[in-house]
Amino acid sequence: AAIFRDDSRERAVLNIGGIANLSLLPTDHDRPVSGFDSGPGNLLLDGWIQLNRGDEYDSSGQWGTTGKVIPELLEQLLDEHYLNAPTPKRTGRELFNLAWLQSKLSGSEREEDVQATLHELTARSITDAIKRHESGIEELIVCGGGTFNSHLIERIRHYLPDCEITSSAAHGVDP
């Protein structure tokens, strides 16, 4: 809040690490700063590409762009109770892991389509959380490793068309 709060614009800071978490920074100093884990960040994306391609991570989300989102799978993943639970809340690898993902798969999905769907899950779980808990966000400041996944950032922009999305680097803080 000391670094990123702005008295004229509603802001949120999104850290996309293994888990994505949000810090909501209201302009009104009488309202408290709040934060919570919105759901998966990079951990499913990284785990899936490691399992299927042996790569450490999906550089810029390039592999994710080669697949097509599987709507039925996306809805099944978004139906996870945690994603719709009220705040405050926290989560981690104990819930969002490859075993959780594989329990949702039929086994007939193309690997790159699963990766595309995981990008969409991450973007949707983040943006749905913002809309549910603080719909007036004017600027989303992104930090963490997910900042460098341009495909993921593009998907977040798609769901928040009226929100300015910047890297923490634009504010003098290395992501």
C-alpha cells in the first residue's frame, strides 16, 4: 500500500507466483487494504508443461497459444469450491496440483489444449475474483513470474477491458 496506493485511482496488485494473490488498495484510506489468494497462478501451467514437454515453464505462454480452450473442462475447473468461496481465504499446492487437474481430465484431451485451458482458468479465476470482490479496480499492477507470461496477461486484459494493466516495473519495482 505504501508503494502502490493511489489517492485518485482504485488499484489492485496481482502477484502471479505459483498461486495468484491479490491486494486491493482502495483510494479511501478509511477502507482497509485487503488481500487473498484468488487461485492458481503458474503452478498448474508449469506442472503441465514439465510433465508433457520437459520444459520448466511455458515461456511467454507460447505453448498455451497453440491449443484451444476446452469449454467443458474450463467450466469443471472453475466449479472448484475454493474459487467461489468468500474472502479472506488462502490456498496452495495442497489443492491446486497435477493430481487435482488429472482427476478432471478424461484422458482424450490434447496436451496443448489442456495448457490453453489452464491459461484461461488462471485468467478467469483472477478476473472473476476481482469482479466479485472489488469491481471498481481501475489499475491492476502485476508482479511475480507470471508478469512475463504475455499470453496470460493478454487473457487477463480480455476479461478486464476497462482496467489498465501494468507491470510493477512501471512503478519502479522489479516484478
